Amino acid sequence: MRWAENFEEAVVELLRRSVSTLPPDVKSALEAALKRESEEIARIQLEAMLENIRMAEEKRLPICQDTGILHFRVRLGSSANARTVRDVILKATAKATREIPLRPNAVDPVTGINSGDNTGLHVPWIDFEHSEDDWIEVTVLPKGGGSDNVSTIRFVPPSEGLRGVKEAVVDAVLRAGGAPCPPVVLGVGVGGGASVVMQLAKKALMRPISERNPNREIAKLELEILEAVNGTGVGPMGLGGKTTAIGVNVEVAHRHPASYPVAILFNCYVARRAKIRMYPNGEWLFC
Amino acid sequence: MNVKLATPLSESDVRSLHVGDIVFLSGTIVTARDAAHKRMIESIRSSRPLPINLKGGVIYHCGPIVKREKDRLTIVSAGPTTSMRMEPFEPFIIERLGVRMVIGKGGMGKETVKAMKRHGAVYAAFPGGAGVLAASKVSCVLRVEWEDLGMPEALWVLKVESFGPLVIAIDSHGETLYRG
């Protein structure tokens, strides 16, 4: 019981941190974007973004009013079972919605009624991974609606290969314009099939933007796409400028010979993610 | 050009603005998203009275986080939402209600650009995601209407002080900063 109480508190704090602070890799990428920007309107956007991030951190309030649909990834150790963890995460989500507060973002697609506490059918979504360790790790990705709305899946001709991937991403960025709150973070999945490729893109978004894919060819592709996207001139908030994306992460899986799926998940510049580790004695820490 | 404006806005206030101008706005603004726009239009079409007057007014595309403690309402975080979702509704709203400024993010479509030129209105972009910064410019919640639509979709009537930086991204002369 005591363990569950501590765990609930830990998840509330995880949510608080995830919506009120940004990971260091994201913050420094935004600062670097401001440094290299020369257009006045783009600078005004980036300065306001950074000022807002400072204010939110100081006041421990949500950086953006859209605190997203919550997506959790749990690395389940030997000391906890999935059902207990799920129950605690649901309770903590409702509590965090009241206390932080978060914006209630769970709407019934049939009745249009907002549940009011961010829980509902299949939300928050929780992915479980298994491990032999005795601790458990919980990552949360609060992802806003504006950037989700322009996310897309494409099937490029297999003969085009990685060139086709790059073109698909640049095209999606141009179509999205200012809607996903650029400078964006792009999670790109390649291969694996229609449903797997979205999972890969989501996995890509969970990786810090300062880390490259360990495969050298893919790492090179990430940098090439980033450069091409920043060459579009869409700029901060679509108002023009040098930085349209602050990071591109690509994850790949083997593909069907006839199929070359590419998933493009957009995240806004408020690219939130946070992680905690919890031990069997009830102690926990951010990591 | 940096401009300070106060509501209600006159046609000459907005006609003097051009794309790229930076505005700080004081006065009253009303949040409205998809569901509120839809209900406003249904009300107008069936001649039901609206709970707000938008003549010379400002619509803010925003679904805020609002904290309710006893009788006190506090805006916690209130950045803009994607304006393009309101494209099917906005030209009609501008024409029929006399809205002079729409605040949002990401820009709007051709029909709104045309309506703004014809009737004298502007689109102003507030930096997306800057929710706490926006909330710091809200001095109080004057009232809330249509709360049955849920917190993000309700009409929040807000008193603001130097609300900005607002970039005029669509002006009343048919110009826009967005490409494509």
C-alpha cells in the first residue's frame, strides 16, 4: 500500500515536471536557434518562447495550455505488476489534472463530452516493456494536438529508398506550415509495416534530439533531413526564418519487399518528456 | 512598427495596421475554438441571442487552463491554438458580428483573408505554446459562457493588459506573412 502511495505521488511529480520544464537538449537547441536567427519576427517568436519557458519553470506551471494526450511508457521490473501500475497511473493522472492543473483533454468521440480528468477509453495510453531489474521506469510524453494533427504516414516507392524518405518529410513539413508550432521535433519511422512504423516514430520522439541513431547511415540521414527542413524557410511559428526544426530522430525496422512505409510524427517546440525510476522500497528519482 | 491598441477596435485602428507590425493589446478578448464558433453560427442562423457582443471585438483562438477556487477563476496557461480549424467559420463571424481582430497561431485560409480585407479586420499571431507568458498578461476573467462545451471550448471573457507580442500576420489589405 505504502509503495502504491509513493508511486502515485511520484507519477504526479513526473507529470508536473513533464509539463512545466523542457529537457536540456530541447532548451539548448532553442537557444542555439535564437543565436543564429537574423529575421526580426522570428527572433521575437523565439525570445517569447524562451521567456515563457523560464516563467513556467519558475512558477511550476504548464509551459503550454495544451498539456496533451498523455502517453506513458513503462519499463516494468520484477517487483511490480502491470495492473497495479496501470491503476496508479490512472489515479495519478486524475490527481495531477486537479492539482497542477492540467487541461482536461480526453473527449468522448461519440458524445463529445470531456471526461474532465484526462482519463477515458484507452487514455492515458500505456506501453509496457519488461525487464529483469527490480526497479521500474516510467516515461511520459505529453503531446499537444496541433502537432499531432499534421502527423502523417506515407508509402514511398521502394525504388526511391532513403531519398524518398527525405522528400516525404520535407513535403510534410511544407504542408504543415505554422500549424505544429515550429521549430518542431520530428520523429520519423521507416519500415516495419503500417502499424509498426508509427510506433517507431513515437520511439524516435522519446530519444533526446542531441543523440544520433547508432547506425551511421541513419545518423547521416537525420542530419540531412534536418538541414533540408531548415532550408524550407517556414521558420518559428510559420512566420519565416532559419529554424523550422530543432531535431530529427529516425528509427528503422526491416520492411516488406513491396512496401516502404514512412511515418512522420511532429512534436511542437515544447517537446516535453520526462522519466522517473522507482525502487521496491518506494524511493524514486528523476532520470 | 510597434503599436499599442485598446478595445473596442475601430475600423481605422485596424486599417492602419500592416503585416509585420507588432501590437500590444489592452482591453477585453474572448476565447473561442471550434465548438464555440459552430454554436455561434447556429445561434445566428436561428436568431438566438449570443451571450457576448463582438462588435469591435477580439476573438482569441485559445483553450486555456483555468483554475477554479471557490468563486475565483484564474488563468493558468493560455497560449493560442491552431487557427486553421476555425477557417470554415471565421469569415461569417467577422461579417456578421463585426469582429476586428482574430488572435491565434499558424495563420488562416484564403476566405478569412478576403473577409478581413472586405470588412476591416486583422489576424494577429501570438507565439504558440507561450501559455504562461499569455496568462501573465491576463488581469482577470470577466466571465465565462457556454461552459457546458468543456474548459477548452468555452467562451472565456478575459481582461488583458499589453497582451503580446502580437505579430500582424494577415492585414486588412489582403497581405499575409504565411506562404503557400
